[in-house]
Amino acid sequence: MELWQRFTVRARRSILKAHNAATQVDSPEITSEHLLLGLLGVKGSGARDLLEELGVDLDGLQAHAMAHSGPVPGEGSPDEIRFTANAQRVLQLAYSCARDLKHAHIGTEHVLLGVADPGCASEASRVLTEHGVTRDQLWEALERGAREPYQAQEGARVGEALRGGERHLTPAAEQVLHLAREQSEQLGDEYVGTEHLLLAMLALDDCVARRLLAAQGIDVDRIREAISLGEGRRPADSDEQ
């Protein structure tokens, strides 16, 4: 699957906003600073949620990032705009973060982790540091935020209902419920549907359901791609709400 197809709707929107930020200063390249501005420009994104959880002044951070987002020396026009090597590394790091966290899609929070990576040695990472934000803090906040909603919501609503009888959830099933909610949030949906459960099952390396699909010769990457592109989904599926 192409890297771009792994990005959530909000992550893609942030990249487009980064492009706009570069265009506004007549830069022929999208830098890490433009990526940071793009993340800050998407309301309701995971990146903004993480920064707010850390008590960051988003307006101040945005103003600081804009001050470092001037044009980059080089040839080209806004129509031929491209990513700097540093910005490309940020996107690769975002992919690595999502993979390490076993997330099926790349969200704004993963891109933010890439921007904050000290290995990039970019102005954007230095701006974040000056505002008291480090990659380690973001990683911890992301892991904390991923666990707590699951324990408070899926565990209370679904887990207890099943445990009320003689049935119980396996550890893998509990992880699927957690990941399904996460997939729903990354896709910007207001419900958890069967497609999110399917994505969650495909995200687990050792999952009976995934092995069954693979045994039938089903291309699991193609399923992920189809769901991310909205294939087979209506604006509001009544059978999922």
C-alpha cells in the first residue's frame, strides 16, 4: 500500500495545509516547519489533542512556527512544490511510529512525533522543545491516551456486558475493541462499526481472524486500503449505528 493511502483524512488535510503554508511564503519546498503548521491548522486532530494535554499554548506555538517558516533557497514554483529531505524523513518516522504502535493508519499524532524527533535536527523540533514539548513526552501521552479511553469505555460497556454471563473476552479480543475505537477516531467517524473491528483484527499480527482471512487467500492490505478510501461505505451506515 502506498504511504499516502495509510494517512487518515485529518493527516492528509494537514499535509495539504503544509503545502498551503509553503505556498504563502513562496517556498519551493515543504519543510518540517510547514508540516508543524499544517498539524496545528487541523481542528480536532490527534496532534492538537496531544499538545493540549501537555498544556502547550497552541496560538503561541503556531506564531513561533510561522516565524521559522520562511522560503527555502532553491528553484521551482508553487505548482512544483516538493518536500525537503528533512520533511520526507518526518513522514517516514510517522510511518515507523504507527507501525511500532501497531496502528493500521498514520494519523496527525504520528506525524507530530516525527516532527518532534531530535534526529531530524529541524527548526520545527527546536520550536517544539522551546515550548516544552519532547518526543518522549508525546509518545507517553499517546500511549496513555490510547489506554485510558479503552479501559473507561470499551471495558465498561462491552467487556462487562460479556463478562456478565459465563463468556469472557480473550486478551486479543480486548485489544481488538481498543484498536477498533482507535481506528474509528483516526478515520474521523463518530461511531465504531464493523469496518473498524475488521481493521483492528488486521492490525494484530497474531490474530485467529487474520489467519483465517489469509488462509482464504484474501489480500489484507487491499482490505485496509479499501476501508481507508471509503469503499463500500455510505455517509451514515444505519446498520453500523
